[in-house]
Amino acid sequence: MAADPPADLLADLDPERREHVETRLRTNLMAWLSTVSPSGRPDTVPVWFLHRDDGTFVLYSQPGKVKLRNIAANPHVGLALDVTDIGRDIIRFTGTAVVAPDEPAADHAPAYVAKYTERIGAIFGSAAAFAAAFSEAIVITPTRAHISEPSPGATA
């Protein structure tokens, strides 16, 4: 049985702020994923991510990584965009994550490949090589958005 899509967590933002947040979700290349170990210790790592039309996030991991073990033990996660304009433009989400073996491999996820084409080519040589190395898909269903108000004088 498929999970219900997440609620539109950006619905309460004014249109200009919403567009700004959606642009950052499309264009920011790095986010920080926070997971919790079985013993309760937090672990935060940088990840490449794709925010999908259904409101979920997908990212890919190398097999055997700590984040995979942590998600298996405790699915509650946080995802925060990397660039915050000196702390004035914080965009982060909390939600649940699952390792998703039925998701397409990274090289068969056109929007993901398009977002990271330059980096994949420079680091891995090809999308197929990236997908072979980062073969574990993780899907995050956000349950809450934490979006700071822009500081006075800052652009939305």
C-alpha cells in the first residue's frame, strides 16, 4: 500500500517566499541529513538530494553507510539546505525516511541526473558509475517545514 503524499508544507508561505523556497529546493546542491543512531546519538552528513513533485525527497547512498543503519533503526530524520545566507535563510525539514529498493537507480532518475550532471561527470565520469557506487535510494517524507523569516533588508 502506497503512503499518502506529504501535505503541502509550503502552503502557508506568501507567494514570493514560497517561490524563493521552491527555487532553493530546486537549485541548492547540498543538504545536511541528520539521523539518529540506535543508541540515540545524532549523525549529520552532507548529501545530494532531489525535492520531487510529490513533496518527498530522494537521495542516494553508498551501501553500508551509517545513515542507512540509523534509518533502519529510527526513521526520524532532518534535512537542512546547506546555504543559509549567513544564517538568515534557513530552510529545513523533519520527517521520516525509508531505504527504498523499489526506487529507480540514480542513473534512471532523469531529474536527479539533470540536477547533478556537472558534479557526477566531474567526480564519477558518468551517471552509471555514480549509480553503481550510490546504489541505495532513500526517500524522505517530510512532516514539518522549518523556514526562517527573511531578515530585514534581505531579499526573499
